[in-house]
Amino acid sequence: MKLFDVYPINPINIVKGVGSLVYDDKGQEYLDLYGGHAVISIGHTHPHYVKRLEDQLHQIGFYSNSVEIPLQKQLAEKLGHVSGKEDYQLFLCNSGAEANENALKLASFYNSKKKVIAFTGAFHGRTSLAVAVTDNPKIVAPVNETDNVIFVPWNDEAALEEAFENNDISSVIIEGIQGVGGIHVAPESFLQKIRSLCNTYKAVFIADAVQCGYGRTGKFYSHDFAGVNADIYTMAKGMGNGFPIGAISISPKIQAAYGMLGTTFGGNHLACAAGLAVLEVMEQDNLMQNAATVGAYLIDELKKFKQVNEVRGRGLMIGIDLPAEFAHAKKDLLFKHHIFTGESKPNVIRLLPALNLTKAYADRFLEAFNTVLSSATVLSNS
């Protein structure tokens, strides 16, 4: 048997990681400013994280949700405290797509409505309803197509109001910062408008914080900059620092019932140990403040590059919009300067490093980035 070939692969075999650095099987060091799609939140092989998982493995790694798992309650308490949403309820699952799937389903259970508002440029996952609210027809199979999703232009308040007026809306799902869509920050006024309309029409406000949450922007959820609360927050990626875990944080106004949601692996002992380790390190090392500080420094420095069209983002979720002639920048950074970054098309470099990224590593990237842009500029002028 061979692998199902759905990923474009870089010919690099990463075998070790420490903090913001990773190493291939030939011993080459790389600076990791992508963290495997914003997953590595506290750095590779953080000692506290490793010990937490190792200690748990010596006790029990898994049992089902048919028994008490005190670690789940500990994780819920810690997450409520760190996020500032202490009166919310936690449902644990395994991934961001699963979190969004459950959030959309729970909203429909809550108000018995079917229609969902999503936005142009959105990415919410690859499972059934999550992919239906994703704005990419190439990954939506015919079986996923549904008339229950209404796509509204990003940051268009008039179109949003019209969608509410003409449809019986169950929920609105929105990323606080679009990730795959190219690092577009949701304006605070737009998030406030969503909150207001959801209140008026008894719809559920779902904040997709899978990539833009978990402290990456300097606040726990990037939606928090708007000063309003969502009804459901979805999360995954940085939640487990590489261990598969996802969750939804649910407003107290939504009541649970046996059998409403369920999962086999969600909230298992190892996943909860990973989740607790991440929150403990975030709190102990003040990583949200570090993300805000180092992120602001990177954004300010990147804005000084005259070749750059635009720099977007908050904290350590940064998009660098480049002219077409710099389409090679991501590859040059990887293969000439050994720096992992991400990319959104067309020509947007995405930075999603660990939240404990240092200013020294930020400078290492800025120096390499300057070399990449300068070399291209010289070639285009010669």
C-alpha cells in the first residue's frame, strides 16, 4: 500500500524539534515560524509538556467518556480562567473541523433553525458542514453541498443585515482573523454588528478561533478585541501543541442534554494532559503578552519594507502580502535560509510561530526576509 497523494510535500524529513527550531535527518537546523499550521503554541518538546504527557502515559492514556475523567474538569476550569470565560461550558473533541461541526449542530439544536451565515474567504474545516461553510468550491464534494449556507461578503454590514432580514438564521460563523483566506482581521465594528443581529434575531454567534485563538493575537480569542462575547468559541490547533485535541466553549444560555453531542476520543486522558500543559506554560510564562509584544515588533518592522504591499494581522498571526514578482519568497526562505513559513494564495506569506518566539528569532527572520526581497529586486532591475 502507498499513501493517498493529496499533499504537496517539501523534500525535508524533520526528526527533532526544540523550542522554535527543528532539525532534519541530515542535521540541518530550521527556524520554525509556521508551527505546522499554528499548532505549536509553546514550542517543540517543551520540558513541562513532555513531562506532563510522559507522567500521564505511565498512569492511563485512554478510557471513554462513560467514566469520570477528572482531567476534563481540571482542563475546563483552567481554560475558563485563562480565557476569561469562566461561566462557559466545555465540550471536548479532536480537531478544529470537528469543533466547528459540533458548534453548528449545537446552534441548530438550540434554536431549531437551519440557515447559517458564513463569509467570503472563510475556512472552517473539511468535514461535512464545516466544509459547506468554507469558501472554496474545490474542496466541497457534491454530497457536502447544501442550501442552508448563505455566504456574505467579508465586512459588508448591509449584506449581513439583508441576509438576516430575508432568512431564518440559526447561526453566524466567523474567524476573528481569516487564516487560509490570507490573514484578514475582522473589524471590531463588524463583530459587534454580528453580536447585535444575533441578539435581535435569536441566532447563535459562533467564533471560529481554531487558528486565531489560544493567545496567538495577544488576547485569548482574537474576537475579544471587539469587546463582545460569542455564544460558542471553537478551538483546536494550539490547544494541544501537537497532540490532537479540539473543543467548543459554550455560553451558559445553551443547555446540555444526554446524547446531544458525543465523541469516542475527545477529552481522553492524554489529550487533557497536553491541554493542561499548554495552558500552564502559557500562564506561567505570560505567553499572550509575549505574542503581543514580539508580534507588534515584527509587524512594525515588516511595514518598513517598501517592496511589501501590505502587512496584516495581530500578535503572532501575521500575513505579508507581496507583489507577484516575489512569488518565490516562501521557497527561498525555506531552501536558502532554512526558515519555515506558511502561504496563502496569491503571494501572502503567513507567520504563525510559537507564542514564546524571541525577538532574536524575529530578527533572524527579518534579516533573511530582507535578503530575499533585496535579491529579487536586484535581479528585476538588472
